[in-house]
Amino acid sequence: MSSSANKKAIQALAETISKKVEHFNKKEVECLIWRFNALLEAQKHSDGSVSGLDRNQFKVVLHNLFEMTDDFIMDRVFRIFDKDNDGFVTVEEWIQGLSVHFWGTLDEQKRYCFHMYDLKGSGFITRDDIFLLLKDSFHLRLEEEGREDDYQDEQDEINELMEIVLKKMDHDKDGRLSFQDFEKSVKKEELLLEAFGSCLPNFRKKFEQQVLEKQQDE
Amino acid sequence: MGVSLSKAAQWTTFSPDASKLKSTPTNEALLKEILTFVEQIGSQHPQEADFTFEAPLQWRTTVVTSDLKSDYHIRDSTAWSHETDSREAPPLLTPFTVRVRSLGQLSMLIQAAEDKKLEEVQACLEVGSRLFCCPSLKSDAQYDPDFMKVEMDFLQFCSEGDDRLLKSVRYTSDFEFWNGCRAPPWRQAQGEICYVVIESVDTGSLNVTCCTAGVFLNGVGGPGALFISNSRKEFILNSAAGVTLWLLLFHTYIMYIHSVTCRLRDCCSFRKTSSKATLAELSSETSSESEEEEERPEHQPESDFYLSSEFLQIKKLVKYLKKGDQKVTLLMLCCMLDLDLTQDSCNLAIRDEGGLQFLLNLLDTNEDKCKIGALKILIRMSRCVPIQRSMEDMLGVRSLVNNLDSEVTKVKALAAETIANVANFPRARRTVRQSGGIEKLIKLLDCFLKSQKKSDHLENMEAARCGALALWSCSRSTKNKKAICSAGGIPLLGCLLTSSLESMLIPVVGTLQECASEESSRITIQSKDIIKNLVKNLRSNCTDLQIQCSMALFKCAEDTETRDLVRKYKGLKPLVELLNNTNNKELLAAATGAIWKCSISIENVLIFQNDKVLESLAGLLTAQPEEVLINVAGALTEFLQVPANKAVIRKCDGIKPMIQLLLSTNQALLVNVTKAISACATDRENMKIIDELDGISLLWSLLQNPNPEVQASAAWAICPCIGNSKDAMRTVLSFQGFGRIPDLLMSTNNEVLASICAVIAKLAKYKNILATLTDLGIVSLLTKLTNTKDDRLRHHLSDAICHCCQFANNTAAFGEAGAVEPLVRYMKSEDILVRQSATMALFQLSWDPNNNLTMLSRGAVKVKSLTDEVETKQVFFCSGNMTPPFSRHGN
């Protein structure tokens, strides 16, 4: 494909996608497509067939562009972006995901984050979910020492920690966090939006500068 | 308490020569705890770490030079600390012996010991116990029965609970004498207070004698374990530093065993005291800026706070805050925001659990979300005064300043708001300046003013608002005012004045107002736009803003142009309207202040008088706080410069309250009131009232005031009174206060001298008084003053000499004392008033032939080209007097 034809194709694609998403204009969508293609290009070397970003490549993107570090959370983000569950994030899924989840309104982000922490899709963030989300927070020292007694101590500590968290966020006292609980907590303190792990871009200004604004200039 | 400690650590013997720690589980726990403490000294208590011992702490060591890191100068098997000059200071480490001079050195050395840490601490402690047992401390601090009771209560507290140290603590006698002692009277004569038996958990009982000199163990042969309580802080700081160290160590131990005791606080205040001493010694700038600083004692939380669920919650939260990864940290930060951070006890507990340090450490990371959470907590904690000091001690102010350049606007805003709270005391304000904070705060204002994008507008505005708040706090230090001005802050603040947001305007005007105390900044502030906007905001609905604006005008209107600008922008009327807020005293003080300064321009007084301001002001002379009265009196003085107003003040009964204010003790108020009375007294009708109220004697008694300013302004006020009072002579003669005049003539303050000379000139008109003054040796006292170069003094001095010549042979006496020669020199003065009064004085002096000769020899006649008619006339008279010797000579 010649570069001008390529450009046209991208513009046409941007046209269609920008009608479907809310928070980006056509120009921005175009930039995102360019960036997506560039990322795809990088992936091609290892794998011949390409229908989108695979899990690993996607995680690299999350790490590099959005400064995410938590592996567990990045897996969750991939699952949520990959709507059709085919193991790849396509260009449309990529832009849709960015639009709703990362660029969305606070309400959209609340839903996204809640969904992120509701590991089993039960509609609640249960004790088990919280345990899984927080257990790694003490994980490092477990490996270092690896003794039975310490393991028990860790368990106790995580349990105590869960009690503290539930006391704060479980407003209806049913031992799990409903969306209403979550929403109420976030309303009171916005930092709780990412209570159980950073899953939103770290101050998206940087991303805007790197991806959106920079490419607009080109 | 000390006894309990020496008992807790199980020494093999109490003999001072061979104290060895037994190897028991208790001792091991104790050692471990002390070790942890010592290792953390450098990071947790940096200032204490610098505290230098008077005598080095020395013990036998197994540490060798190869264990040491690069922080030391090492030669062969000897090492010197980096901090000391290797040539002069004794070595830190020689084979088998170590000498440390500060807690910091101790900490570093123990860390170098690697796996022998515990042994080192033990060796150190064993030596310490010898130090400890050795009563080399000469104390003038005396213990009393009440103090002993407090100590006993604590010891008894130690003997309660499951983890108790002591089995029991009891007095040997249940009978208590009226003076609180339990020792028999004949032993009391020896200074003994009571005897106590202490039983510890796993050793035998211990008999202790408490006496005024300290606490001693019985039967150890001579004075045994002397212990000094830390409630005598002055004593500790003067004592051998070795003991200071042990106190710290042992307190940590006590804290560990009884983390719920109320003694926690004691230890903290102790820490503070020691850091204060260090600062005073090490930092020279502290003294310059600490003059405004006052140490407030920390509020001591109720002891049952440490048993409350709130305290346990704090402990838990801080524990996980420190322990978890950033995810947990963020969660804990959110939970901590639910704590009642308006309570000092909560804040202090967070600090003492190590939470404050951790929060401050978060500021140095890249975790912006954690930073935001931490800052939200710090903003609230920093409203608590002891926390402000701790934050500065923990180097938190620097971290806050560093965050003012964050990429995240929210972080900048929160950091600035925290600085606004912390910069409540001089040392923190200095740190902000020294770490470049002033420039960064000003940059926040600049960012907002330059920000174009609408999306960022609100965020940038919040940052600018917080920046202004911080600048406002910082501007309370003189050097910061200058820094704000020289960094170009004032024009930016001026631009922000156009804002319509009160929350923005108050700190902006507040900062401008503070800066206006500095003359250099005032020039920049007195620009048209700033004055215009200040005037505009006088009409705001927000009282705080009105206060700040009035205060700014008060400071700026010292300058004529500003006064004209205030008039031009119609600012006088709103100032007058503010006088109606008689309930808000702060506002009233600010408004009267602005009116005072504005009324220095007569044009403004005339406008003020359209609104009958003089009448309103006279109404404010009673039942107001001193701040208001000072300004009202100042304003009245200016108003009374307009002759018509002298009748007005009489008609509105303003004189009586003024005279009553002469009984005040506030010196600034006295200065202003005497000035106002002085302006009143030039009117004869007013003077009648002053006489009726015995105003002259009240003024005269103010000559006794120690403040020279009060003395002078009282003396100036006396002058018109004497001139205008019908029976002034009777009044003045009726009190025997002349003795004060010779004293005041020996003052070093020229203003006092000039005013007293003026009073003498007035009094000398009455022969009786002049006779008394002459007896008091006034001639020689006045003559002594003639060498002055101060024209104002010269003028009144010449006047006084002139009038004193009227009595007996004073004329000759002045001549003999040598007054003529300097007066002749006064004729060369640039000041016409000096020349006039000197001529008059010389004229009087010329009645004495000898003086005439002196004048002639000094060339008095041709001294000056005559520029003034009066002067010419006087010189003519003078020459007239001079003729006789000539003619006599001729004959």
C-alpha cells in the first residue's frame, strides 16, 4: 500500500470509528490509529498473522504509555478491552476502550473500575476479590522468608486489612461492595476510584502530549 | 523511673565497677529494642543525631577499621569521623576502643558492626550503666515531695498489667506528714523524703531512698543509682551528654513496654527540647529570625487517649501504610482521611507512630496518587501547631517545596496549601525561602495568569489560590517580604486583584498588605491599579477582605501619592462606612488605621468632615480595644490640624475620653493620645476643659514613663497647655515634679531633649518656677547640650537658654559655663528657626559684658549674611547691647 493510499484508508477508518466513540474527535482517532498501527508493526516481527494486539504486546503498551505496573491488573485491563474475548485487541476495541474507560466521564470510569475489581463478574466486589487484589501487596516478603509462621502472619494481616477496607467502603454492611457502595465511597474521596490497583492512565496529560498532540503536528 | 529501668535491665551487680548485663530473655528484648532505636536515629531524628556529647562515650569494641565504610578517614587501624577535623579531634576508633561524640556517630558505628551489633550495644550499655551510676552530675535541681509522688505514681503504673515490669511498688510507711514527706522528721532534716520498696518481676526487692538530691539505692555503698527525671529539662541539657543518651535509650524502652502510657508525651517534649538546643547552637540565622518565635508547650493528650479505639485504629492504619505496596498505601491514606484530624491527640499519635515521617517520605516519590492522598492528610495535620514544627524538623518543608514544580497541578496546589499551614512559624518560613519556595509559589500565580486553555483554568486557579495562601503565610517574615518583591511577585499579585473570587482575593490582599510593611515593596504596591482595586474591594461583602484591604491602605497611605489616589478612586467614603461595624473590632481597627493615614492629607480631612468622621471617631474613644484607640487617636491628631475641627471635638465631647486615655499603659496609645491632646490644647476653650480634668498633671506624670517616645510626646503636649492655660502656673507649682526635668535633660534621645527644652522655655516665663529650675542646676545642664548638631534640638535649646536668662545672674552663669561660643556657631546653621532663636538667646546673653567679649572675639556680628528681617532686627539689638563696651573702651 502506498503511503497516500494508506493515509486515505486510515482517514476513512477514523471517520467510521469516530462516529461510534464519544470522547475523541476524528483527528484524535486518526492519531490513535497511527499509533495502533505502529504498535502492531512492532508485534509483527515475532508473529506472522495479526488481527490485533495480543495480550503481551498490550501489556507492554499499558506499561509504557500509561505507566501501569501491576501485572494482575494489566491482565484485567486486557480482558475488558478485548470485548469479544478472542485474545486480541483490535483497532476498534482499542479506540473504544480508550474512549470509554480511559477518557470517559467519572461515571463511566467508576463503572469500568468496579468492573475491573469485580473479578468473578458477580456484580459485587466480594471478600475473595479483595483478597486476590490485595494479596500481592505483601507477596514480596513472603518469598524472601518463606516460613510457615510468617505465612500465617501475612494471612492475618491481609484479613485485618480487609476489615479496615470493608469498614470504610461497605456502607450497607453486607460484607461485600456493591456498585452503590463503591460509588458512594468514590464520591466522598476520588482517590478510591482506583482503590484496588491502578487501572487508569496515570495522569493522561502525558499521554495526550505524547500521542494526541504530537501526532497532530505531523 | 530510673530505678525501674536499671532494675528492668538485669545487671549482674550494681557495683559501679563491673556492671555486666545478664543474658536473660528480658535483656535480649531490651537490647534488640535499643538497637532498633539507635539504628534509626540518623533517619528518624536527624537533629538529635547531631547533638554532641560533652564527653565522648567510650567502650571496648570488636569493630575494626575494615568494617567501616567510606564515611570515615582511616589510617591503619585508626579511624576519624568525617564530621570532625582529623588533625584536632581524637580518633573515633582505635584498636579495641571506640569513642563516639554524638548519637549520629553511635548510630553509624553500630550499623557498621554488622552481625556484632547486639554485642556492641551491650558493651556500650554496660559502660553507660557505669556512667549512670556515677553521680558526677552536680545538680541544683531539687526534688520535692510532690515530684516524688508523680514518680511513684508512674512506678506504680509500671507494676500493673500483664506485661508489668515490677511486681509491686510501695512506701515503707503509710503515714504522710503535712509537708508530703514520709521520712521521719530527723531524717527530713537530711533532705530525705520517703523510702520505697520496689519488687521486680524476676529479681529480689530493692530498697530506695528518695531525697531532695535524687533517688538512691540503699546499701550499695555510697550514693548508688542516681536517676534524673526528664521533667527537669534544663538540668538534662546542662548535664553530661552521656546521660542524655541513656535517657533517650531508656525512654524508648519504656515506650516499648508501655506504649500506652501517658509518658509518651514526655519523651516527645524531651526530644523537642534537645533539638532546640542544637539549633540554637548550630544555626546563627535562627537567632535572627527566631525573635518572633515562641515555643508553645505541646498539648498533652489525655492519658486514656492511648487506650481509645481511635488510637488503636491509628496504629493499625499507620502500620499498613508503611508495610503495604502503593496500592495498600493509597487505601490506607483514604482511610486516614476519615480520622478526626482536628484533634491534636490524633495528629500527635500519627506522628509518634512514624506516620508523619512516612507521609513526608511519600512526597519524595513519583507516585502522584499517593502524593495527593498524603498531601490531603498533611494539609489537615499541619493545622496542629506541634505537627508544624515536627514537619519542619523532619525536613518536610523542603519536600513540600520540591512538589511545587510537580507536573500534576493538583499536587502543586495541595503542596502550596500545606506550606500555607506549616509556614506558621519563622523557622519553616525561612526554610521555604532557602529552598527556593518563594519563586516557585510566585510561578504558580504566573501559570494561572498565563493559562489559556479552558480545561486547565479551574485547576490552575486553585493552584494560584493556594500559592497566594502560602505566600501570605510566608510574608510574615521580613526577609520573605523582600524575596517576594525581588522575585517580581507584587505585579502578579496586583493582576490577581482583578479576580472576583473572595477566596482568591483575601490571600492576595493579605500578602500585599504584609509586604507593604517593607519600604522597598511598598513602592511597587503603590501603583495606580493596585490602589484602585484595593479601594474597590473595600466595598466587598466579605469582612475578611475588607480588613485586609484596609490594612493594606493603612500601610500604603504613609505616602502622599497613595493618599491622593485613594481620594481619586473615591475610597474615603467606603472607609467611613466601615466605621459602622462597631462589633467587628478587627475590622474597626483596620478601618480606623486607614482613615488615620489617609487623613494626613488635609484634602482628605476636608472630605472626611463632610461625613462628620471626627464625630464618629470621637465616639470610638471609649470602650474599644487598644488597637482601635491607637488609630482613632492618631486620626484625631491629623483632623485637629484643621483649626475648625478644634471646636468640633469640644462640641462632641471628645476631650474628656482623650484625657482619660492618659491613664492607659499602652505606649503607642499614649504617644498618639498625647499628640491629639497637644493639637486640642492650642485652643483656649479646649484648654479650659483640659484644665478642669486636670490634664496637665496627667501629662506631667507621663514624663515618668520609661519610653522616650512617650516622654517626648507628653512634653510636647505640655507646651501648648502651659501657653494656653490661665492657671497653669498654679497647677504646675502645685505638684513637685520638677525633679524629673534634670533627669530628662540627661536623656540620650534628642527628641526628648528638644521637647523638654521647649517645656523649660514655656515654664521659664514664671519667675517662681524659673527660680526652682535654676536651683536644680538647669544652667549647666542646658549648657552641656549645646554641642549638639541636631537642628531641632538647637532651636529649642536656644529658646530655653533665652528664657532662662531672665532670672538673676543666669546670663553670666551661661557665659561662665561656656554656652556663648556654641550659640555663636548656631548662626551658621541652615535652619532659619535655629538662627532666629540663637539670635534671641545671644541677645539675652549679651546683657553680660563678658559674654559680649566672647561674642565679639568669635565674630558673632559678621557671621551670617542676613536673610531675614526678624533676624536682622535681632542682630541689631544684639549689636546695640554690644555698644557699651566699645564706647567704654573709647572713653
